[in-house]
Amino acid sequence: MEFGYMNKWLKINLTLGEFKDFSISEDILRKFIGGKGIAIHLLWKYITKLEEKGINVMEFDALSPENMLIFATGPVTGTRSPNSGRHHVMAMKSPLTGSIGSGNSGGRWGAKLKFAGYDGIVVIGKAENPVYISIIDGIVEIHDATKLWGMNSIETSTELRKKHDKKRAGVSCIGPAGENLIPMAVIMNEEHRAAGRTGLGAVMGSKNLKAIIVEGERKPIIAQQDKFDIKVKEHVEKLKENGVTGTGLPTYGTAVLVNIINQNGMLPTNNWQTVVNPEAEKISGETLTEEYLINKHPCWGCVVACGRKSKVDKGNYKTTYTEGPEYESIWALGGSTSMNNMGAVIRANHYCDILGMDPISIGSTIAAAMELNEKGMIPEEDLQGIDLRFGNADAVVELTWMAAFRQGFGFWIGEGSRKMCQHYGAPDLSMEVKGLEMPAYDPRGAKGIGLNYATGNRGGCHVTGYTIAAEILGDVDRFTTDGKAELTKIFQDFTSLVNSSVNCLFLTFALGLDEYAEMIGPITGWEVDSDELLTTGERITNLERMIINKMGITGKDDTLPKRLLEEQMPEGPSAGQTVDLATMKEEYYKLRGWVDGIPSEEKVIELGLK
Amino acid sequence: MEFGYMNKWLKINLTLGEFKDFSISEDILRKFIGGKGIAIHLLWKYITKLEEKGINVMEFDALSPENMLIFATGPVTGTRSPNSGRHHVMAMKSPLTGSIGSGNSGGRWGAKLKFAGYDGIVVIGKAENPVYISIIDGIVEIHDATKLWGMNSIETSTELRKKHDKKRAGVSCIGPAGENLIPMAVIMNEEHRAAGRTGLGAVMGSKNLKAIIVEGERKPIIAQQDKFDIKVKEHVEKLKENGVTGTGLPTYGTAVLVNIINQNGMLPTNNWQTVVNPEAEKISGETLTEEYLINKHPCWGCVVACGRKSKVDKGNYKTTYTEGPEYESIWALGGSTSMNNMGAVIRANHYCDILGMDPISIGSTIAAAMELNEKGMIPEEDLQGIDLRFGNADAVVELTWMAAFRQGFGFWIGEGSRKMCQHYGAPDLSMEVKGLEMPAYDPRGAKGIGLNYATGNRGGCHVTGYTIAAEILGDVDRFTTDGKAELTKIFQDFTSLVNSSVNCLFLTFALGLDEYAEMIGPITGWEVDSDELLTTGERITNLERMIINKMGITGKDDTLPKRLLEEQMPEGPSAGQTVDLATMKEEYYKLRGWVDGIPSEEKVIELGLK
């Protein structure tokens, strides 16, 4: 396959210190596209191999050298198609959830990996001592990283760019949290961008792999350059004209959602005990823009520029420079914990960035700890002096760094809300699905997102089926359950395609399946249409589901925390609502061709996954 | 020697995992008493042995397994003589200063070591994996400490007491800072008490020694019990009657000094650029008592109870429970950095306690960094977003934990002000002597303490010759240099005796050499008088000096930062003053019988040190 792809993947065995190139057949590429899709294909093959060896993947330890970590780009990555600097990272097993590991990152690393000559990297094994990998103009090397160990993401990136004399190189790395094998550690790139969920950083740390630096001059060849150029122009135009991608996100960043979601009575507060945050304005995108913004910082090739460079120059937590925070981080660190202090949010988010941790999981777990504490379930000596009341900004900031180093009560924060709430005897206070802390939309106010949380393969997640685009930002009735199964299915499958393309999910506010066909077609030379692409997305979603079934995840895990199913929303515009999950789930399984969360044989055959 | 001592010392070689008991002859005990004196005697013998092997102790690495670490009590420790729960810790070499390592700690560990059956412990070598030592009722064991590694001082102490089922056992341990070999790491005991200066925690960490737990029922035998009992009563009475030990320290803790020293125009502010802190009241002992005190927490056997249990229940940095802060910590973290925020001071001090770091060195180094930053000498990228302005409380709190983990700019804080200021090209901004950051009294306002800082064996230190007791709390003219050489010499030698006894230096506000003779005499059965004891103190001071001479420390190092010698105090009650060190030093050397900072042969012979 000479178009769109570099047609070269790298497989590294860190135990042996060996690496080799391999390529993927056009048939498989068309079936799985790239990015997440190809990673899932490779993971499935690997699991099959492990099972043949008699290894039980359900009991498999996520931090064992045998875990597989994959960095992947797709045909769109690194092209002039807008917002195509991203990459996808997957692990066979997540140390946080015990199921599949998956994260998607902005920045420029994805594009740079392609320019270095590779579509993706598959890592297995564990180096004896810390190492990093350089891939520069097609040359792969494994280097000693003893001196980098302990460095944070800023230092690691700066040091490697200096050492290789490549100022604009992409560096993906772990911070101390990944080294310390914290289950919610992330893989950072470009200092402030993360493959952020399911603990991929700990998997990288368990391999003694500190960083991967990539740089090069190679460019993917476009099959139909003229047609592609025309479509790029059209797509850019559509993005500029769209209210969300042309105005909302550029102006206020993702934090534009704080006020919108709060006004809809859906901003989880006090660990989801309520959803009305009277002080949300203080942590809104508007406030961020007026009082904390330095300027925008777009990813490679981005025409939206939701990224923020920020500072805190008054009140507490003065900070001269950092990036973010995003909507999810603001909510998790500041909203769910009810502290509404933007300076503290920025500082805690900065710690997450430099130490390499997922702010959604950190913030949500702190909020859960605050509710445990409110209910008197944490012995005072466990807190070592921390005042763990809702609204205490300092506790959030303190526990964030403590989690990265397993210090004091930070130990439990780093373990995630599921393990923590189980330990303290209140599993129902853990607001997660499949072990992954849920993001910032209470599904009692938008039923589709509830179905998506419940059925999302990697756990409680908004970016595998963002029905909010239709239910809150669009015209779909948010309270009804009617039609939400279909909505969720389409969003999930479309998202699988986007994350396999690989470019930015935010494009989908303005661009639909037709436009994705207009990108992928001219790039690859394939005659693809929206139907094929949606089926491709469905295939990827299903194969991922087949992998998590192997990990023991079935229909029983496609659920929501009891609070969302049984406790009526106490106040605000969504008052009185709960999530009638059972009805939606039944319809969803029927549409999916799944039985108790498991793809039926017919569906497997239909999608060519037999 | 059957009285006062347990007459048993433990020598542990961690490389070999071997230990043996040894005893010390009565002749040596009488010459060096115990504690610091005996430790210095043992270090001198060890250095002689190393030199015979051809090892150059001047170039010796403080973190090498060959460094010797000594925990020592004296004849008074563990008796009913007041305030005798303390112990002294020494290392042949300090990782912070490159000279001798020395620290004295409160708590109960010293008394408990004696009750366990030992006067002291000598540690050499390095364990292959983390270990801890238990000494319980005379039984010594070395245990695996892999699971303790990473734990902070509270967790380590709690865990070990639980494991050995000894609720009141003494636990000396290192926190993460010691494990991470931070040059200003301390050895903690009883969670909030520290052998705090010259980086002893890093020496312990370099040996892979996490903790020593001690407990037992043995008691030192008193030679003349009746006489001793009478003197104990008299001494307690004198302590109660004394204004400092009977009223000031019990009521306000050591922080009583904040207002006193500030009113004398001696409280270093903005890294010693001035000494007038208009907001000192906010961080005073009075404020601590009124707004943050829970109650007092005396050391074992203490009748003064300067120790504080504290909390922060309003404003920032809410904390439900911690201990301290002491005057020095308050000044270093809050005064020298001009942040005057007691909540932040308490939090930063708490981090020092749980992570195991010296708040004087941490705070002073941060203050020096703030001046470097003020003068534009730190490149912005080195700060990684930290707003390093004088007065920024958050920067102090943040850099404190960052120092323990070598994170970001915390790396330079952990290295100490000397290395940091050299690195940034402004060595004169480092307010230390011999590499040890000076404490909270500007000697331009009390000349004697300046001479003591300059000539102190371990570096810039107040607790080796606290002339402040005479110059500020007593009647001696603080500005004159006349008589300060003799004053300093006497204070230094007396202090050497106190730290060899071993009990609390605060006794000396109320008790003099005669009273020390009244303790040591009845305990040991020796006929000692104040002259003998002062000579003993002189002997110890001189042998310590002979050790630091071996490390390359001579007259050139008996100096003060240029600022104190040349810059007139700009304002306040000490305005216009500098320290005329040369005059005092000449007189001091003459009194000491030293030439260029080196004891003369005559003096060595006179003291029986040949």
C-alpha cells in the first residue's frame, strides 16, 4: 500500500533489546484503517497467540513484560487534512481497569512519527534498565535512559530534543507517575498533551521505557492529490463556519462547556451528589479566557486551536506558564470536588501534566474520597492531616502530587476510585464504569451519554461516543431514552473510525461520515463511502468488544453507578431524572447484534471477524 | 562502667549484614561523656583507620558505603533528669556540606534506645536491598524493608510499631527525601522530630537503611540515686522558675522568638536583604498559639513542653493535624521568603516532616532562589511555571515537596543554596557557612552569633553556641565585638557537653555547668566539677575541629557570607551594622589555641587528643 501510509510498523522487544519492521496488508488496512483499528487488530492477534501458549489473559497482570503497548497513526495522520497531528495508544491490558487500555492524544507526535517513517510502534517486553527509543529519519535506536529516570515530562522532552538537536521533534514520555507504576499514569507528549486514560503510562513504566523521540522529513504520499487538496479546503471552510469548531472552541477552549453543562443541570458536583454548581462561573471557559489565558496553542496542523496557554497571576497558586486546563480537567479537579478555584485547578492540572497523570481519574477519585470522608468512612489517621472536605482546594492540589509518588493518602487516590471505595467499604460511591472514572456529564440529564458510558469498551468515557453533541449541543431530546440506542451505536462506531483515521474527534462537530470518505478516499485511492466507513467503525468497536470479553467483561459490566440508576437528580433543570438504562441497553444490544454484551456469532461473521 | 550507661554499643556492617556489641572504656567515657563526644571519638578512630588504608577522607563521597553513621545517647539520656529523651546522630561526612555530619533530635528515641539496652549504634556499609533494624529488649535484628521503601515518616513509624506490636516504641527513619539521597534529608523520629541538619537522612538512605525501631524495659543504673533525685527536683524547680523555660517556651513554643528577634531588627527577610518584617506578627508564636495550636506535645521526660500540636482551620492550607512549626522553620519557610502565611508555613513544615527534610535548609535555599530570580539570574524555562517571587507562599509549599523528589526546580532547592547559587553564577547570594544554611538571627544585630556561625564546626548553626541567650535574652551588649570570642568559646564548649550528656539544650537557659556536674556526677559516680566538664566540652569541640580539618576545612572557611561582612544593615534597630569578623576571629583563635582554624599541637596535647 503505497498511499497514505508509510507502510512500515516497528516491533520492539525490550527484553531482548531487538526490533524489526513489519508491514500490514492492504486488506487489513482497509478493514481497520489505522490507529485504534489496527492496534485492536494487532492486540487480537497477540491475545490469540498468548492463549495458544496457555496464558489466561483474564488473570494477566497489566504490568507484566508480556503486556503489549501500541502507538499508532492512521492514513490521515500527518497529512494536510485538518487537525491530523494526533495518534492513538493502546495496551492489551490497563492497570487501572484490568481491561483494555486505550488513549488518544493531540500534539504533534503522531505526525512526526509518520515523518520519521513509521505508521506505528508495537512494544513488548521489559528493558533491564531504563531506556528510551529514538526514531529519526527512519533510523531506530534504543538508548540508555538512566539519567532521564525521575525527570518530569517537561524536563524529559527538553532534554531529548536538546540531546538529539531536534528542536521540533515529537517526544512521548512518562513522568514520575508512570515510573512509579501509578495505575492512572498517562503518556505525555509535547509536554502538555496526553494519551490520558486507563493508565497507559504505568504500562510504559513497567517496560522501563521512559520516552520515544520521533522526527523526520518523510511525508505520506497522497493518491489523488488534487482531489484531496480541494476537499481539505472545503473541510477547513466547514470547520471555520461551524459554531463549535469555528467559534466556541477557538474562543474559550473546551472549557466553553462548563457553563453550558451546568446550565443544563448536568455538571456533577460533590461527587455526583448533585449537579447544580452555583459557582461554576469561576471555573468557566469565559473566566479562563478573561483572567488566565496567555494565548492559544494549537496541535500540529490544527485549524481549531482549542489548546490554551495559561497563567495564574493573582490569588493563590500563582503560575507564570502552563497549558490547559481542559473542560474535563476543570470539572474533575475543580467541579466534582466543589472547589471552584481556577488557580488551584490550573496548578493541580499542571502537576498532572508534569508528573504524568490523568486529571479526570485523579479529580474524580479525590471527589469520591471527599464523599467517603463526609460520610465518616475514612479513619482520621489515614488522612495524615489532610482536610478532605468538599471545596478544599489545597487538598486537591496536595493529593494530586501525592498520588504520583504514592505518598500518604495519595496512595489511594493513585489506585483509582474503584479500589479506594472498595477498600473503605463503600463501592457505590465510586463513580466509574468498568473501573474508569466517568467524565463531566451527568447522564441523568442526557440519557444517551449514559448508555455510552455503560457500554463503552474502555469504561466510563465520553470520547468513544459523544452523544452530547446531539443531546446538548444539537436538537435531540436529552431526557428521552427513545432512539438513544441507535444514536449511541452510530456515535461509537463513527468515533472508532475517527480514532483509526487518526485525527481529531472535534472535527465531527462539523464533518460527518461523507467528509471522512472525502479524506480517506483521496489519500488512499480507495473508493470508500460513508456506509463502508461506518461498517469499518462497527468492526473496530466489535473487535475491541471481543477483546474485553476475553478479559471477563460482559453485559454485567455494561452498567452505571447505582446513584445514576436509582437516585433522582435532586435539583436543577434535570431534577427528578434517573437513567433507565435497562430499556436502552436491551435495544442497544439488539441493534448491535450482541447477547449479554458479547457479539453474536452472526455479527462476528457479518463483520469479517471470524 | 556500670552506672549511667548501658555499657553496650552496637556496630552494624550492612554490607555484610553483620553486627556485634562493643563497649567503651571508662577512661574514654569520662573524656568524651557520650552522645556527640563519643561519636566524635569513634569517627576520629575510623578516619585514622581509613587513612592508614590510604583513603583520602577529603575526597571521600558522603554517600559511599564507607561513610560511618552513628546514633548516640549519653549518661543523662533516659534518666529522670529533665528533658533527657534526646539523642545525637553523626556522620563522618555530610552530603550537603562535604564536612562532618551532625544533628541532635528530641522525641523519645534516645531514651528508648537505652531501654532497649544500648548506648549507641554505629552503622557502616550498605545493604543490598532496603532494610530496617529492630532493637527490642536487647535483641538486635536486621529485617527486609522493601515494603517500607517509599513510605513517609508517619507511615513508616506507624507500620513498624504495629508490626512489632510496640505502641510506644521509638522509630528513627528516613522519608522519601532520604531514599532519594537529597543532600538536606533528615532522620525523623516520633514522626515530627528530626536529627535535622547536614543531610544525615541521605547518608542513612545511601546505606539502604530505612528505619531503626527501639523499645525495651532496661533502665540505666544511677550511682548515687538519692543525691540524683534531690538534684532532679532542684533542676525541675529552676526550669519552672526560669522565664524562658518556665513561661516563654511552654506558652508559645520556640516561635516565641519571632516577635523578639524581629523587634531587635535581626529577623532575616528577603534572603537577608533586610531584617525588618512588618508582618512578622502573622507568623509569631503568639499567633501560632491563638489561631493554630491544638495543644502541647512534650518530648519524653520533658518539663518544658515547647513542642506544638497544630492545625490550620481557616484560610488556605487547611490541615487537621500536624506538629510544630518551630521558630527556625517558621523563619526559614515563611520569614526569609517573606511570605508570612502561617498556614503555608505549617503545610511546608508538614511536608518537611513527612518527607524527611530540613526546613531551615529548604526555606533558606528557596529564599536564595527568590533573590536569584529577583535579580534575573534564573532562566524562565528552569522554573517550569513557578512564580518565584518573594512572598509567594505557594512557591514555598510547592518547592518543598518538589525538592524531596528532585522534581523541576525542586532539584536545585534540594541541592542546597551553595550549589544552587554557584550554578546560577551568584555564590554571594548563598547565605550559608561551610555549606550549611544559617539560621534565623542576623549577626549584624548580635555579633557573637556571627562568630559562632563562622567558627561552628558543622557550618552555619545556632545550636552549637547559642550566644543569643546572652546577647538578646540576656544582658550582654549585642552590638559590641568585645568579649564575644570568649562568650562564643564558652557557649560552644558547653553545648558540646550538653550534646554529649545527651539532653536538651534548652535546659541551659536555666541550668549551668554546675547543674550539669550535679547530673553527671550522681549518675556516673564520678567526682566531676564544672571546670572538668567545660574542658570536656572543649576537648570534644577540638576533636570535631580536627576531623573537619581532615576534610579540608580551615580558617578560610571560618567566615560569613559577604553580605554580613560588607553590607550595612539597611533599616531597623540594627541599622548601619556589619559584622567585624576578623577582629573577633583573631581573638577567638588565640583563646582556642588555634592557628588558621587548626588546633595547635600544644592545644591537642593539653586536651589529651594527641
